[in-house]
Amino acid sequence: MKRQIIDTIEKYEKIIILRHVRPDPDAYGSQFGLKELIQHNYPTKKVLAGGMHEETLNFLATPDRVEKSDYEGALVIVTDTGNTGRIDGEYYQEGALLMKIDHHPDADPYGDIKWVDTTSSSTSEMIARLFKEGRQSYGWTMNDSAARLLFAGIVGDTGRFMFPSTTEKTFHIASELIGYHFDRTALFAGMYEVSRELLQLKGYIYQNFEMDENGCAFIKLNQSLLNQFQVTVSETSQLVGILGDVKGICAWVIFIEEDDQIRVRFRSKGPVINELAARYGGGGHPLAAGASVHSWDEADEVIRDLQGLCK
């Protein structure tokens, strides 16, 4: 499959790389890491990385402006995105060929060519493995920028190598990436910088979350509360995992209110939650998933469904 992907990349002079909405480090790492690899090894190709920019990821990269006309005759590669509803690029079907590279469960098997590996810690790890095939069979080389991006994506999706998805293969790839020249200290600082306001909100969450007798926990963060703590919606992503430290919690959900929807962030220590997320138009991993609802009444339905899983 990796060789087929590289052969396909070689055939197209215009390539557009997309990822999921509300990106995290693995979304940016896989998307921009792949862009860097292609541009470095095929400098005459036009490679664009599209999608809405996430300000908290300024330290990693900034997306390109991609117009509808750019898709004509282009190879479109979507990384780190399990289902089409979460692709950040409304014209993704307008290209000549669609490719999917992802490590989420393949609930939505889109794409003319797809490589899905749920055993991989991250999609960035998969792109690093793609590079190894390219190096062996096609003479690819990697630049420092690509290594930095892929390393960031792996670190982000493994929780600094602490999640169970981290394997011996993950450590081996990471050890190769740190052999390139980039500032790991600055990279970690960018990924895990926590403001005073975010720390205050963290304390609020610890003091105010609710939990039932089966270990199902939840908390609702409305816009008024976010304004009170002067924290943006995107910054709250750094707090999603904190309830995992609380004794007795089995699974939890954090609701974050936006202007037009309410983000739903699930985490679990056991019950499979990505199927529940899919019921609400989302998806993800068995123990880490996300979705969206459009009212607090619907949020209460989510809580009841999660409570059912924890029984």
C-alpha cells in the first residue's frame, strides 16, 4: 500500500492535502509533514495544505489558501480523518483522485485509495513509515522541518508517549526523527504551554464536574464561563484529559459551547466511546472521541447515553 501511495504521488503534479476540522498536533503533523516530504523530494510539484487555521498551532504551521479551481486535476490526500463529515475542505471531491491516510477505525471507507492502520499511534507515525518506504525504494530524503512536524504529531497523539497506543515501533520512529535538527525544547513549550487563565479553569473543572455511581463524569463549559476565565474554545483542548486523574472515573465528557454548536469531547478508561460519538455526527478512537450537538437538551441526551455505557 505504501508503494502504491508513493507511485500515485509521483504521477500528479498538483497535490492538495487536507485533514479534519478543529485540528490537533497529529492533524497538522501528518498534513504538513507529508507536504514537506513531497515538496522536498519533488520540488517541481505544487503542493497545498488546506483547511481553517487553528491559532494554538501557530508554532507548527499555517495552512495555504486553496481555491476551488486548485482541485482541478489534483490528487487530494486526506490525513487523520475517519469520516467525510469531518474533512476540512468543502471541495475535497472535486479533485482527480481521493486518497485517505488515517489511523482511526474505518467507519467511513471513503477514498479511491486508502491506507488505514488502527494499530498506529498516530497518522504522523504512518507518514514517517511512508517516508521509510520512500527512502528504501525511491531514494527519498527527509528535511528537518518534516521531521519536526511528524515528531510533534506523534507526541501529541500519544500524550507524550504515555498512551497505550505507544508501541515499540513508535519509539523507534521517534528516535529516528530526533536525529534531525530541530529544537525539541521549543516544540514541547509550544505544545504544552498553559496560561494562568487555563490553570484557573482547570481548577474550576476539578471542583465542579459531576460523576454518578458508575464513574460517568461530565462538565458543561458555556460561553459565559469561558469569557469569565478568558479562555478560548480551542485552548480548552488542553484540558480534555485532566479528569482521567480522578479516582473512580470510568468515562467522561466535556461540553464546550461555541457560537453555533456545542463541542462534545469524550474520554474513557474502558467503555468504547467512538460509536457513541458517531451517533452525534462525530467519531474518533475507542477511548478518545469527539462530536457536536446543538442544544443543552441534546447534551443531556449524550450524558444519559454515556451513563448507559458505564453501567
